Amino acid sequence: MSNLSAGAPLELGAAPVGRSSGLLIDASRADRMLPFEVWYPIEVSVAVTPSVYELLPGTGFTAAGAFDAPPTPGKYPLVIFSHGRTGTRIAYTLLCEAMAALGTVVVSADHPGDTLIDWALEAASDDETNEMSRVADARLM
């Protein structure tokens, strides 16, 4: 794989960062599956191996979040981050890691019909459908 390094978060906070991935399925909407990432504070004593994010098959980047590291126990503010038009859930990885390093849990999901791949394949949703879908996506997260 051809890797680029995204380095550390924009501004280091007090906590190292963990990262996990998953898939949310909205049974109330046909074909609505949301791949997601979650970033969160982890203990300083946890061995940190940088995450690899795959942009396209064979091309990706590394960033500071330790993949599937156990979270630091406690309650944290939750940030639901929605990528911009034609973005992806990992497009703002450095920003999401920076927020998690400052003591928040950050969740970001792809919006099917409005990712870079959807646009490249000419499978993008129209504006009205996209706006309504994003609201429902945020509620699901």
C-alpha cells in the first residue's frame, strides 16, 4: 500500500487518541448503511500504533489514533461530525483526532449518496434527498 503520513493531531491535547470503526444499519430506511469512525481519549500507558486509513485500494495514510485501543473510562462530551459535500468520514481525521485529544468522543459516518466515490461514479443524491438523509443519519449516530 502506498502510505502518506498525516502525523499527529492539529494541536496535541492532554490525551492520546484511540479509534474504532463500525457499520450502522438503519432498518427504517432501505439500503441505509453508514460506515463510521469513532475517536476517543485513551490512557497514556497504552501502547500506540498509528492507524492506517485506506482512501482507495492500495492508497492510504497513517494518523495518530490507536486502532481499537481501550477507551479511558469516564463521561465525555459527544461530537457528531458530518463531512462536507463529496467528503468521507475520514477526510477530517486530523480534526477529529484533535478534538478527541482534548477530551471528547467524536463520531463521523459516511453519508451514502454523498461521498467522493458516489460523485465519481455519478451515483450522488440530489440536494433535497441529501439534506433529508443527513438529518436522519445524524439521529442514527
